[in-house]
Amino acid sequence: MKAAIIGAGKMGLWFTRFFLEEGIPVIVSDKNKQILSKINCELGVETSDNINAVRTAGMVLVCVPMTDFEDVIKEIHSHVRPDQVIMDICTLKEFPVKTMHKYIKTGTTLGTHPMFGPNTKSIKNQNLILTPTNLKEEAFAKKFKSWLEGRKAKVSIMSPRKHDMFMAVIFRLPRSISLVVWETNKRLPLVLTILYWVISLT
């Protein structure tokens, strides 16, 4: 089965290399023709526009920013076949999953979130989240999970809403820590003064 990678950014390139290493033919599309030319020369993969990439692949992985996601889905949806799988890798899941359901009426869609960055050397021990919402998606997610786990990845399955709640906690944590540190530093002179006063009395 050929994989189409729509979006030749850092994660798009990561998955291009990953599928190639797995012996899966890849076709890459991107609106930047210079990037496509470079990829073709460096990796020897087929490159094309979004529509032709979808037409010639069995699996499509949309690797574009969320700001461009709906435009890409609107462009390709009428070319999706019943036997195809369309997935995304957006950081949040409710919006892309709803968008795919809104436009794509054939084939199977699946929200996915690789919890790692483009500098990751291997999928081994890396976390991925799959977010199926119906029986057809659940059936594919189960097979895809098994395939990924065969490559030593750690795969979780949850609803798009649960995923986004989980991500909201993760996004808030660094900000909360920063606020605590900032407040502590702001009050540090007062804390040191009180500490000095307590020590001097003992």
C-alpha cells in the first residue's frame, strides 16, 4: 500500500522516512514546489500535488498545521475512495476529527497524535494516541495499533475529547510552573528578610 504524505514539514518528512524504512512506497505533496524538488532529490520519493497524491495512495497522512487543515480536507475530500484511510497528526483532535467527518463521506478517517518531535530517531518507545469515534474507525485503530506496537511504539486509544482535555493539562502545566517560579522570585526579598529575622532571634 502506498502512503501519501500531505505536507512536507518536519513531521511530514519524519513519517516519509519512517514509511520508507518500513518498505512502504511514499508519495509526498506540498504547496512549496522547491521543498518537493529537494525531497525528490534527497530521498528519491515521488512528489505531486495533493489531489494526485490522494488518488494514487491507499493511506493518506495529513501533516499540515491546523490553520491549513480544513482547506486541505476540502480540497481532497471528493477524491477519497471507499478503500482509503485518511489520518491527521494535529496536536488537538476534536477539530480535525470533526472536519474530516464533515467533508469525507467515504473511506475511513482516524485522528492520530504522535507525542514526539521530528528529531526522534526511532518510533521505538515513542507514544502515539489514536482517537477513533465509530466502529469502523475503532476496527482500523485496533489494527494500526497492533502494527505500531510491532515496531515497539507505545499506543493509546481514547476519544478526541479526552485527548484534548489531556493536552490542555499538559499545556497548562509549564505555564503554572512558570507562574509559581515568577511569584516566588518576586517575593524572594521578603522571604529572605523574614528568614534572616527568624534566625537572628534564635
